[in-house]
Amino acid sequence: MSDQQSTPILEMKGTSKRFGAIQALADVDFEVYPHEVLGLVGDNGAGKSTLVKIISGVYKSDAGKYIFEGHEVAVNSPRDATQLGIETVYQYLALCDNLDVVANLYLGREQVRPLIPRLLEPVNEVLMEQNAIRLLDELHIHIPSTRSQVATLSGGQRQSVAVSRAVMWNSKVVLLDEPTAALGVEQTRQVKDLIRRLRERGLGVVVISHNLADIFDVSDRIIVLRLGRRVSTFDTHATNPERVVAAITGAVFGA
Amino acid sequence: MDSLTPRVEESKARSNSAQGVWHRATSRLAQGDIGSLPVLLGLVLIALIFQLANHNFLKPVNLTNLLVQISAVGTISVGVVLVLLIGEIDLSVGAVSGFTAGVMAVLAVKIGLPAILSVALGILSGILIGLLQGFWFAKLHVPSFVVTLAGYLGWQGALLYVLGSTGTINLTPPLIVGIANARLPVALGWALGFVFLIAITLNWLRERSERIRSGLEAQPIAVLAIRIATVAAATFIAIGLMSVNRNPVAGGAPIRGVPSAVLFFIGFVVLFDWITRRTRFGRYMFAVGGNVEAARRAGINVDRIRITVFVLCSLLAACGGILAGSRLLAVNQSSGSGDVLLNAIAAAVIGGTSLFGGRGSTWSALLGALIIGSIANGMDLLAFSSSIKFMVTGAVLLLAVTLDAYTHARRLQTGRS
């Protein structure tokens, strides 16, 4: 459960972003704590994606502070965010269908046997496969084989692999963009179980979703964005979907 | 739910049995992962047909000729495989092969540079062309199709330019002639075959024991034995064929041993097979070909991979052009034109490398070149005209691409399950 006494693991202060004439984000504060699942909700165009892209280093904010573990940091590229331990799982974009599970889990961070030149280093399949099996077991992810091509997995299995990929590098914050979109009932349950296990491991998990039922099912706290501003914050266990919907649509202002 | 999605351990236990191996093989086929099976069957079929029509087809001398004939285009095709793997196309390979051979010929014969230096500069010009085309594609975001189409025209023109009024340059330096026409002493050929076989056997055994030690699923020893036996048979049959005296004149000096052109070609296939399947660079090639956005977000320097692959492709085109020039003892205005480009691409695709990117192997360059080469060679034996040759090769290409499209659709289906 969320520990409101601890300091946020990640904090954005006064974040603004403008695309030409459109103010996508205006002076938005955002924070996520360790051991917490945070639901980030809002209508289309509310600024969720923009905020996520700023956090993950894809966009640079026009104004605002990026504070990680209590220190202000500069995040100018996705690599910067990754190095801090902030991982983002994008819908549909996460995996290479033609590679197997192990290759996908390690993509871009292969274990290799040293050789010069570096690009020709042979990958250490044995070590990678061992670690992959251990990780998938820890997260209770069931797949036919770690050597299956991702193309042969179900949607839920793929999403699980994409999420595991994000958490296997000692990551501290994971952002999940619509993690349950296009999944069946059982597959959605698997992914939500996985999200809870990430919380148990002490991560700060940010779930961006249109599906309020899922948000209410897994989150501890809900932040509502509307027209580029943060309009409300809810403790999931002390509110109900009607109030959140009201905040999303603008029927009420303030929390 | 557990019964629907077996856990990793369960599949591990199953995979070590013969049943498990069979199960995985059949499920891969069902998912549209048919590998090189149709190509091998096609090759056997073609060989049977031509052998029945003309008993000279399977004679050692003809098969050796066939291998020498396909070496140049096959080498170019290895480069095409690399480009197809990252989901791109290079239409300039034929023209680049002609131009780089032209550079070598002019430097060696007209200008009189040492042969070795001329060859090196020919290859270097290939590298620079790849760098230029790769940069244009990766950094300026012009589709590879267009960049290399421009290259196709441009480098053909460049060949005419460097040849000038000479037209044909006959290659006389022994080193250049020897590139494709030298023969490995028979004993050395066998020794090389043995070393190759021992090396891969040891490597496979080492990998297997390492996997077992680490508690991972490993191939049953019987399957491994079959693999080794297959490779051994293929290696020794090929070396045996090329070790028979090919001199048709009875009592003449024997012509025997593995031709150097074949050695280069097979060497490129094996080397780039290792690079694509085993190295970090190869892994990134597949990733870029499979899902370029995922590759980028995984931190892979996509531009660098793309440029490197185009450099390798042009480099191999240069090597293929030099092999072709060496084999024919000349470079002329039509070097690298005609059906060189189409055969190089067709060989890669017929051999099983996908046009859709991310799937394939450099061995498909060998298999595809063998198919195209067999058809051409067999029809020559039967004295068919080129008209028939083109039509049959076209039909085979269409068949191969249809198979690729079909399995691609099949994979999408099963992938979505």
C-alpha cells in the first residue's frame, strides 16, 4: 500500500509543455511513491501521454523540475530515464515479434562474452536464458518456453513479457501505457496480478488507462488530468468511480 | 489456467524427450515457421528432373561448375540477405559489383598498380558506396528503395566512366585471376573440411554441456548427432565432388580441388551466419527488421545498424563483382548488369529470407543461388533458350514469394491468437 509518509521516488514540479498554440501541460505537479500503484487518468487530450513522454525522456518539458529520489535531475533522452531506473512500457511498441522471449527481455542490454570490436561480441545465451527463467518465475509469468518467438504468445503473455522487460534492470519506477487494452478477461487478470507483484517488489508503478474498473482494481491513488492541468487526486479506497468520472469530465473541480 | 499455459519447468521436462522435439517441430510448422524445408525439397526435385533428362547433371564436373557459377551472385546475395533482414532493400548491388570490379580492373591493368592494391581499392570503393547510400537512407530518411535505385543507375554510369573508351579490360595479373580460378590442393581441401567439422562439433557439444550444467533445456544427444552427421555428409560430399579430376582430356594434367571462388562464397555464408545469429550486432539487425520502434526504444542505435548493414551489403557486392571479373577474366561495360541484381535478390528470397524483414539466414543465399543456378545450368545442358530459363526462374521466384507472404500472414494469425 502507499506510504504517504515516505518521500516520493519520482516527482515532477510545475511541468509545462506547449506544442505550438496548444498548451498540452500547464504547471502540473506529479508524484509517485515506492510501493505504490498510481492511476493516471484523464480524457483524450488531457495531457497523460505528454506527461508520460516527459517523464520517460522522449519530450523535454518547457518548464518544471524533474526530481528523482529527492534530487533534481536532468532527463534529456529515454536513455537518461532508463539509467535512473525509470522504464516505460508502451502499448504495441514494446517487443520484437520475430525474436524470442529471452532476446526481447535483454534487447539493448545483452549479456555478452567480451570481444573486440564490441559490436561483434557474441551474446551469452545461457546466462541470459537462466536469468530470464528466474525472473519469469519470480513474477509468476507462465509462457510455453523462454525460447518461444514473441509472435507465438497471447496478448496477455506479450504484455507480461513487456512489463518484465521493464522491471528486470533494477528499475524503480515503471510507467504502463494502457497495459490492459485489447486483452481478454483472463489476460487482464494476469497483467493486473503482475502489477501488484511489482508493487510488492517496492516499485512505483504508474498505470495510464481509460479503463476505470482496472484502475480501481489495482491502484492506490488516482491523479486526474484535465485539459493539461492536474484537477484532482483521490485515494482509491476512499472514493468511487462516479467522483473520478466527474473530475475527468469536469463536472466538479478540486478534490 | 495453468493447464492452458504450461509453466516453464513443465516444458523443460518435456523438451528433452523425442516427443518434445517432435512437438516443437510440428508446432513451429503450424505457426508458419517452415524454415528451409521447401527449398531443400525443391532442390532435390530440380536435381531429379534434370538428372532424368540429362545424366550429366549430377556428374562431379558439372556440380563443381555449378558451384563456381553461383559463387559471385551468391556472394552478392549474402549482402542482400543482410539488407532484407533489417527490412530494407538494396537495388544497387548489381551495379556496385560491376563498378567496383571496374575500379579494380582499371587500377590493375590500365594504371598498373600492384594487383593486391587494386583489389583492396576495389573493395574500399564498395565500402564507400555503402557508407554513402546507408547514410543517405538512415540520416536523410530517403527510402532505401529510392536511394539504391539511384545507385543502380549511377554506379552503372560510373562503370562506363572508369572504363572510358576501353570497353573491355582483360584481367591478366595472376593474383586477380587466381581469386576465383585457383584450386585448393585436394589434401588441404579435406583437411579444411575436417577442421571445420571438428570445430562446429566441439562448439555444439560445449554449448550443450554448458546448457545442461546451467539447468537449461538442451538438445537430446541423438538430435545433435543427426545434425552433426548431416553437416559432415554435406561437407564431405561437396569436397569429394570437387576433388574428382575435372579434366575431360584423358591423360591431361588433372584439374581437381575446391575452387577458390566456392571457398570464398561458403566462407562468407558461414562468417555472416555467425555474425547474424550469434553476435550483439546480429541481434540488433533482427530487432531493427522486426520492430524498428521497439529497437529504438530499447536503446539500439538504429541509424548505426542501418549504415553498417548497407556498408556490408556493398562490400559483399564488391567481393561478388571481383569474383565474377576474376572468373570471366575480364570486366566490361555489361559487368554487373543484366540479371545479376535480380538473381541476387531472388536467391535470397527463394532461399527463405523474408521480404518483410526480420526473418532469414545467410544460408538462404546459398540455397537460393543453388536453385537458380541449377535451373540455369540444367537448362543449358538441355539446350533450352534463355527465354525458357527466365520464365522458369520467374515462376520459382513467384512461388517463393507467395510462400513467404503466406507464412507471413500465418504468423500474424497465430501471433494474435
